[in-house]
Amino acid sequence: MHAFIRHVFVSSVLVSLTLVCLSPVSASAKAPSVKETDTSNLSPRARRALRRRKLTQELARKGEAELRKSVRVFQQRYLVKARRAELTMGGSVAIGDALMDTYNLDAGLMVHINQSWAVGLSGSYSLASQGEAFNNIQSHFGLFPERSKLQASGFGELQFSPIFGKFNSFGMAVVQMDAYLIAAAGAVRTTIGDGAMKPSWQIGAGLRVHTWRALTVSLEVRDIMFVEKFQAGDRLMQHWFGGIKIGLWIPPTFQYKYQR
């Protein structure tokens, strides 16, 4: 029994001594070794070169950090409009006219001076008919109002695009678009005045969606204004139209002036 106790005691002492001896060794293994360059044996010229090398490395690290902060990445334009023409065709319908139902067949040619400004010509052929409200006035009240129906119009047009953007189309493609303002002056022809053209002007706004690089789809709202000479006197007429146009770029492709 005493021999067994003595054997256990001796084994415990040996294990404790082994752990104590291994602890400093493991700690020293985990501690990172820092190797310092001994410059005491170097010549003054070598010490100066070493100091310059350390300074250069430090400046390089700081310069890289500053460069990362200052660099900005700009995406190349998806579509260049400058010095290209856009041939448009589409249709529109009168908005808010309770007496007349008017539909327009529209066409135009716009020349884009740069990314924001464009000038061109636009024209419309109108199909107008009396609405239900007009027929009710005639049948219920025995009144026959003087009718002014749009027949055709032509304008010189100016467009300004202040807004450009893009949106994700259901995760399938990134669609480019731009919004633009419209100002135009020209003439209209109505059923009053024996076919004579009347001075007219219009304002409006549109949203152009670039579906492909050679094709666009535009949604527009326009207000056509002119003075109509009724038998009861002159009256300012306003015709609001909302429509859609398909545009074809001429030329259909483009090249960047400065490649990136």
C-alpha cells in the first residue's frame, strides 16, 4: 500500500515539473519575433540608405490610402445622342375634351446637338369626330354649337433633357431613360376658316426609354394652343394629347470619341 502511494506521488511530481518546463517554451513560441535591423555595424551611408528606404515605404503606404479615397469610377455612357438624328412615329389621343374625340397620327425628326439639346420638326394628321356629349346637346337641347375640329398641324420643335437615369427591369436588364421638356411653334388647320393655317404653339414633356441601342420608346404629354375665330368671337383653344412614339436612331450605331 505504501509502495503504491509513493508511486502515485512520484508520478504527480514528474507531471507537474514537465508542465512547468513546457509553459515558457510554448509562450515563447506563440510570441511574435520582432527582428530589428542592427545599424550599429553599418556605415553612415548605409544607415542613410536604410532610413530613406523606410521613409519611401511609409510614404507609399500613405499615398496608396489617399489614392483609394480620391479615385472615382464613372460608367461609360450606354447611349450617345450627340450629333445623331431620331426619326419618330406614333400616335396620341386627346385628353379632357368632352365634346370631341380626336386621335393623331404623329411623326417627327429630331437632331440631337448634344446629350441635352435637340431641335427638329414634328407633324400630326388628326382624325376628329363628335363625342357623345356633343350629340346629347344637339338632341336634348336643340343647340348646334359651332364645331372646330383639328385636321393637321406642323411645328418646329426644341427639346431639353435635364434628367438621365436607369432602372432595373425585373432583374433581366438595366434600361436607360431620359426625361425631356418640349417647346414648339408652328401652325394648325381646323374645320373653321376654309382650311387656312393658324399660328400655334405647344409645350409638353416626355420620357424616352432606350430599349435597344438603335430603338427608343417615348411617352409624351403635349398641349397644343391656338386662337380660333368663332362667329361669337375669338377664343383660345387648348388641346391636350397623350401619346406614344417609336424612335429610330440615325445612324443606328455610334463610337466613343475617347475609349476608356
